[in-house]
Amino acid sequence: MDKHKFYVDYPEEREIKNHVQFIVSAGLTKPKSFLQSLSEMYQQLGFRYLFRDATEILFTVSLALCVLIYGIFSLDSSIQTDDIYSFIFTLSPVLYFIVASLFLVNALTKNTFAVEMTCKYHVFQLAAFRMLIFSVIALILNSLLIVVVSLLFQSINVLEALLLSSSSLSVFSVLYLYVLQRVKGRYSTYAMMAGWLLVNLLPAFFSQDVYSVFLSHVPVYVYAVVCAASLVLYVNSLKKLIAFRHAEGVL
């Protein structure tokens, strides 16, 4: 019997690599971007569930705004401009902290916390979405308050004050998320806020003039760089919070 030789047409190495890449890309799920994750979360949950305590949040923000506005109008007209900058830098994160902590502390102290951590979107993923919204709201409200301050104290440079407030808010937000992710305990964020106030009030207590002059004489571009760098760190921290898994432990 004659033996027939079969010729096998092997693919080229380049073609093999292309097929391998196609199989790998088809088999692996591409990681979602930060904005895609937030968009999908909003589409699946909706506004009513994401902000089911909207009335409580609105009341808290309104109360905090009233206190801050009362404090602004209570300022002595003879107060120095440099002292106003110190006031802005210290208190800019207050609104953000109050609203962000309100949701987290309530969620952490609820009896259903362990159950909610097993859901598709758990407590900390919801917190990441809400914190992004709260930071935008706090930035807008702080800007409106600065406009009010500039009307009362016309020596204030509005652009410089806005950048100062944004820098304060962005730096505090990054520190807030850092503490939230790395320090265990339900009230660690309160300790962080107390530390922020203490760090800013102590220099003012020992040398009010030096601290206020320092804040008011920092170049504008420095505040702009701080805002940009803090924004990048803030988004990266929110990404980690979204990727948080219950197996890593309860904060």
C-alpha cells in the first residue's frame, strides 16, 4: 500500500500571535473605567436609592450653611484680610465632612451593615459615588460663600480665595479617604476632622499673623498645582474604594 504524505499548512508566527491575542481578549473581561463604574451604578440603582436620605442631607446642609452664613455676618468689619484667608482655608471642608460622614456613620452603625456588604453594590461603593457628588456640591457652596465674603470684605481677591478654598477641600478629601481606607473604627473620620481643625487652629493660636500672612501670600499657581494633584489622588482613592471587597475586612 502506498504511503501518502500529508502536508500541513502551519500558520505563520504573526498569525498565531494574532489568534492568541483574540482568544485572550475574548476570554478576559476588560476592567471598567471609573466613570463607567459610576454610570453603571447610577443606571442600575437610580437616584432614589443612591440618595434615599436626601431629605436628611438637605436639612443638614441647610443647617450647616445657616451656621456658616451667621458666622460670616458676625465677623467684625475691622478684621484683617489675611485672617479671612485663614478662616476660608480652615472651614472649607466642613460641609463636605458633615454630609459625607453622615451617610457613612449611619451605614456602619446599622444592624444591616453585614448584609449590605454582601450586595452587588455595597456600602463603600455607594459611599464612593456619593462622596464624588458631595465634593462637587461642597465646592459650589463654598464658592457661593466666598462670593458673599468678598461682598462684605472687598479687599478679598476672589480668584485667590476660590483657589485657597478648593485646595483646602481637595487636600482634606484626600486625607479623609486615606483615613477611611486605612484606619479601622467607626469614628476615625471624626478624629480626622478634629485633627484638621487642631492643625489649623494651633498655628493661628500661637502666631495668628504669621499663619494668616503665609496663607494669603502663597502664589496662586501653587494652589492650582495643589488642587490638580489632590484631584488625581482623590479620584484614585475613590477607585480603590469602589474596588473594596468585604474580604479585606470591615473599616
